[in-house]
Amino acid sequence: MAYGRVERLDNLLFRPYAYLSMTDRLYYRDSFLYDFDAEVRSVLESPRPALILDRTAFYPTSGGQIHDTGWISPAASNASGAEASEKFRVTEVVDTEDGHIVHYLEAPLKDIKPGSRIRGEIDPARRRDHMQQHSAQHVLSSAFVRLFGMPTVSFHMADDYCSIDLDTPSLTQNQIEAAERLANEIVIENRPVDIRFSTREEAAALGLRKIPSAERDQLRLIDIHDFDLTACGGTHVAHTGQIGSILLRKFEKVRHGYRLEFVAGLRAIATARRDFSTLTDTAALFSANIYDVPQQARKSLDEIKALRKQREQSLEDLAAAQAQTLLAEVPERNGRRLVVRTFTDRDLNFIKLLAQKLTRQATAVALLATESPTPALVFAQTAGQSYDMAALLKQTLAKLGGRGGGTKDLAQGGAPSAEGLAGALAAAAETLAA
Ligand SMILES: [Zn+2]
């Protein structure tokens, strides 16, 4: 999830903050701290304006969780500073490899130097949403381990949904529903979620769900009472009830297991609302109850299939009948009948079908065209005759400015306009009579 981070830091060319001590992460101890004061340690101008502080409550993108946003403003310098100072938007927060947190700002903060005091405010709605999603992930990952022994190998948080990758060769709808149920029971039980710190040795003895591979002496543990204990640096709720609800959605096979999408908290409500609206709109099209939509849709698709088949048969019959009429209208000359006809409203498929009928029902040459919906030509002859339909068509299209091709016995093409079609057909017929 450290998108763009490496590139951005390389762009800095040097690290003016490398000598600074690591940023004190206030969110490590309190996820509900939305306002804080801090001292500026470093001001960066390139590639974007940014600040490094001595301490921060802003969470940087890491561990699958996306960063906080919010505002930074200069702290009031005196007692008369009641007047609200200008706020600057924090658009992105990143973690550097040497333990600093960089706050990217929409615009440079005026008159801010190392040593200046600032006030930071986290966007509370976004933070709450992230706490809900991330805490839901802990509950869900533990539910899959407890019920089916399926470990979570990665977690991804996007703006609209989250996903976990489960290390398992198979995953069924029933298993998903069972895990969803257990996870929501843990939410309803409103279990305390504590933050604890321990050494790696202590953590190993506690039976963690997952021990991070990073070489760190002290681990930050998230303890969902009697349900899940795992090392994590993210922001979490204080009680599972604050997650609200957990809704599992799409799952798909990925290279090393299954990817499962979920939404929690207000995202679950928003998603359910959107699902319901979509389903309601669809049900209205069928004048049906929403729960009858799959049955109605299936029925409609079956009807469409049957009608398509009927239509094909009708066109076959119509073409055969029309071919018979057309053949009766023209005299036989030199052992063959020449049918030349321009239609005003038949599609290419129909005149092709008609040409096939004409040249099968009798020894014939058919020069057919249609003016709309799309101007098109079909030239056909009963096999075994000496003409070349592809060549004749090519000659005719050259005059009309169209394109097409085919074989000696059947060729088709399109013309840019209906103008001159009938004349071109008559000219082509004359070359056959010559
Ligand atoms: Zn976590």
C-alpha cells in the first residue's frame, strides 16, 4: 500500500529530516485523539509542501490501512488569538523508512519554520470509517481462523471496499456466511478492544494470530477480548460494537488462495442501500417483487431466446416464399433466371438469406441490394456457372465508393449511400447479358 512513496522520497534528493528523532505516534495509544498540538521539526517544499512534526495523531498509509486526512493550522500565539487561524488541508500522510511521518499539504503553510507550534485536526468521519474497516478485518480474519483454520495473508483497504486474501485451496458460500455470522456476533457482544505493548518473547507466549516479520523489539498488540490478539500498528475501535456491522460480498480465486471483499460500519449501510436501490429499479422493470427478480430475469431471457428462434424460422420461410415469387416473375434465359431487385427496408442478413434461397431453388443469378437501414449489396449465383460474383461486385462497388468481397458464387458489400444503387445493379445485370 506504500504507493508512490519510494519515488516521492527519492525525489527529495536529500533527507533534511534524517537527523531528527522518530515521530511520536499519538495514534499508537489513542485512536480517538482527533486534535493535537505539535512542534514543527522540518518543512519540506519539494516535490510538494510537507511538514514533519515531533508528534502526530495522523495515521500514515501502512499495513493495508490508508492514511488520514485533515487540517493543520498555526497554533494561536497569544491570548488574543481567539480569531480562527487559517487551516491547511493535509492531503496525504506517509511513513518514511527511518520512522518519520510526512504530512503533505495542499498549499505551503505561511510563516512556518522548524520550532513553530501547530495544531492538527484529523478528519473524524474518515478516521472512524477506517477504524471500522480495520477492526472488522481483525474480527473477520480471526473468525476464518477459528472456524476453518484459514489464515489471512493480506489486507487491502480502498476508498469504497476492503478485501482480505485467505490462504486456502477452497472457499464456499456456506463458509462465508458462517464467518460473517460469527464476526457479527462478536460485534454485537461489544467486546473491549485494548492496545497493549509487549516484547517479542512475551508476544510469542501469548499466542498471537500473526507475528510481524519486521525486526522490532517492542510489539503493539490489538486485543479483542477472548477472540483475537494480533500485532498491528493501525487505528481500531475501542469496543467491537463500534464496528456497527460487517457485510461480506464478492469472493474470487487468486494465485495463493481466495480474495474476499467486505464492508463494515456505515460503508455496510451505504452498500446495502445501493444494492437495494439497484434491485428495486430492476424489479420495477419487471413489475415484480425484488426477491422474484432472478426468476423474472431468467424467464425473460428464455422468452428472448425462443422469440429469436421463431424470428429466424419466420425469416427463412419468408425468404423462401419471396424467392419463389421472384423466380416466377422472370423468364428463364440460357438455362438460368436473372433476378435483379433493390429493396427499401431489408437488412443485409435478409437479402443474403434471400440470395441463397434464389440460387438454391433454381439455376439463377441474384443481384440484390437494400437501401436502408444500411445500404448493402449481395451478388450470388447457383454454383457451377461461369460468372465471378466477387469480381462483379468489386466493379459495381468501385462506382459507388463502397467496400466488400466474397467468393465466385457469393459476394457482399456496403455502399456509402442508397443513391445510385438501383442504377448500379441494372448496369451489373447488363454486363451479364452481354
Ligand atoms: Zn489492525
